[in-house]
Amino acid sequence: MPLDASPDRTDETRCDVLIIGGGPAGSTAATLLAEKGRHVVLIEKDRHPRFHIGESLLPLNLRVFERLGVADRIAAIGVHKPGARFVSDEHGRNTAFSFAEGLSQDYTHAYQVRRSEFDETLFARAREAGADAREGVRVLDVALDAKGGHRIAARAGDGTALAFRARYVMDCSGRDTFLATAMGAKARNPHNNTAAIYGHFRGVAPFAEVEDGNITVHLFDEGWLWMIPLTGGVMSIGVVSNPDFFRRRRGDVEAFFLAALNAVPSVARRIAQAELISEVTTTGNYSYAAKVMHGDGWLMAGDAYAFIDPVFSSGVLLAMASAEMGSEVADAWLDDPARAAAMARSFERKVKRAIGSLSWLIYRINTPVLRDMFMRPRNRFGMKQGLISLLAGDVHANSGSRVPVIAFKTAYRLLSIAYRLGYRLGPEGLVRTPRAAVPAPAG
């Protein structure tokens, strides 16, 4: 990421921390650092409000909202989300997981939000806290230099060249992965190569008699679909599948999207009278991670470091929680780089542990064994409670959740062995399955 080695420029804006990206991660870090009295510059390439996917939040988000002082604002723009429902036409069943049945009773609900409103609310909060929050400014280059000050080149929407000198840089650029891309450190996740296609509808029928606020995940042979109720009677719907599925597309993307939805009976029933009210958007290369997360005077937070499949709605929580921890590292570094180095290593371990906790489920969501377990959940040894806690975003291992989660994983492994021997989990226990219909599941 070279910039010309020139002497100090008189037109540079100097700051303690420069944050790339004004989404949930960047705005969270900017608010917390500004409240500590740091001079923060927050740069967002777009202007709020702007469309973004990732509209289903998790209960553990609420703790961060409280710390940011925006809990009431988010409640005002969101749809109350009591839990998550999984639907399988293959099983002819659906299962709703209520967050109130999880191990932790501190936060027992979440919200579904329009990201345009949600992100704008968080960005405005950062500005209120004292951050120099700039929209319509694109970062072009970063020269990392912890000793002399990191130099950042940017361009405003009117073409004006901007220059910044920052003591610390936080990359919260989301899927743009600014630093990881510039360093050549971004790598696809070999375990989960998926893509998505999505849009907004009006007039979608509720799953039951009335809309209950749950996110509904419809499972199908080659992936899954989300249905997220938003304010104003709008439903966000998306399909997540593998590259082979999307390579079948012939013709325009909207026709392919609608055909994919109508091929799933439980979804076709709900959209029969619905109207597509947005453009259809596609996103590829869904899962990735950077080979490095932090260095001397800089770090990556949220999707700028890694992104995993959105099946359990973890993206916004992981982004905000990592930005919260990252802001502590940045604040410490400004006063004591040696102490911050140890904090950064702890930050990395916690982020990777959280990603790993969810990844175990994500890598197996398309296996028959895990789908059987979702459709017929048992609570022996607290397994269901442990699963709900993971679905709620309680992804940092603790003594309360460790045994139930281990029990759930052990049950999965035992059922996988039974599956290879020709058995599946049925209503009353294991049932014999025709041998030819039994592929090997992920271990």
C-alpha cells in the first residue's frame, strides 16, 4: 500500500484513530473511542441511508445497543424478533426456537431491521459522540507507519483529494476488506463456498395465522432461504446455495430468483400473492477470512477480517462485538503499545473462537443429520438450550453453555455414525433408511 514518501503535508487532517467504513462495526468503534475523548475520523464511501443486507439481528446485539445508548432508537425502527423458525419440506415439519428458552435470560429477543435505517442510526450516534464522521468519501490508499503516523489518501464525492495522518487505523470496511485486499491477505473459506441472491417483497403471507416476527429459514436440497419480516409489511427474502446451483441460471437474474423461490413448496405458498418491490441483488464469494487480523497500530474488525455464511444471522453481532473489543485495543495502543499488543492477541483469540463456534453449525447445515436434529430437537443434557444460546449469539464459550454444546456435538457425531450405517433420526428415534439414499455427512 505505498504512498509517495513525502514530507508532512500542511493540508493533512491529523487524528488519533481513523476508521475505514461507516457500517455497524465502524460506527460502533467510532462512538466508543470518541466517548473516551479520542479524536476519531470515520470515513464512509456511501451516503446514508443506503441499502444493505444483513437485516436480522441477535439478542446479544442488545447489550451493545445499550452501551452505545441507542437501544430505544433501534427498538423504534425494528420488528420484534422472538426467535428463529426452521422449515423443511422434506420432513414436512417446522421448528421454532424461542430465544427465551436459551441458557442466558439476560436478552431474550432481538429485532429485524431495515439496514438503511439501522446503519444511519449508528452513524448518527457516532457523530453525536464527537467523531468526525464523513460520508461520500472513499479511501484510496493507506501507508501503514506506526512510528511516523499512518498516512491515508481519500477522495470526496466532488473529486477533492483528502489526506489524513492517523496514529491508529481500524479497518471496518466490511466486505470491501480494504486492508486484507491491499495486503493480498484475503482467502476464500474452503469449507463454505456459497453465494446469495435476494430482494424485498410486499404481500408475503405469514407462516402461520399472523406474522410473529421470527426469521424463517426454509431448507431445500441445495441450500436454504431466509424470510425476514420488516416494517411496513415488507419481507426480505434470499436464497443461499453453492456455485453449481447458480451456474444453472439461464436468462435474467429476476426470473431465476423467482423460479428458485417457487421450486420450494413452503415458500411458493407464501409468495403466491406477493409483489417484488426491489431490484434483485446477487452476492458471491460469501465466506472468507484474512490471514492476519492486526499489526502495529492497526486492526481489522467485523467483515473486514472475515465473513461466514449468514444462516444464523451472526454478521452484525460479530461486527459490532469485534469493533467493541477492537476499540479497547486501539484506545490502549494510543497510550501503551506494549500493553495493547497483548490485548490484540486476546482480541484475535476471542474473534476466532466466536467464528469457530458458529462455523461448526454452518458447515453442517446442509447435512441430513443436522437437519434431522433441527426438525426433531431434544433437550437431553440441555442440548436444545445450548443450541438456542448459539442461535442467540452467545458464542463466547463459558461454563454455562459448554456442557450443552458439547452434548449437542456429541449427539451429532453419534447420529452421523448411525447415518452411515443406514439409520436416520425419526419421530420415535432411529429408523432404517434405504442404503442407496445415505451419502456420508460431514463429520
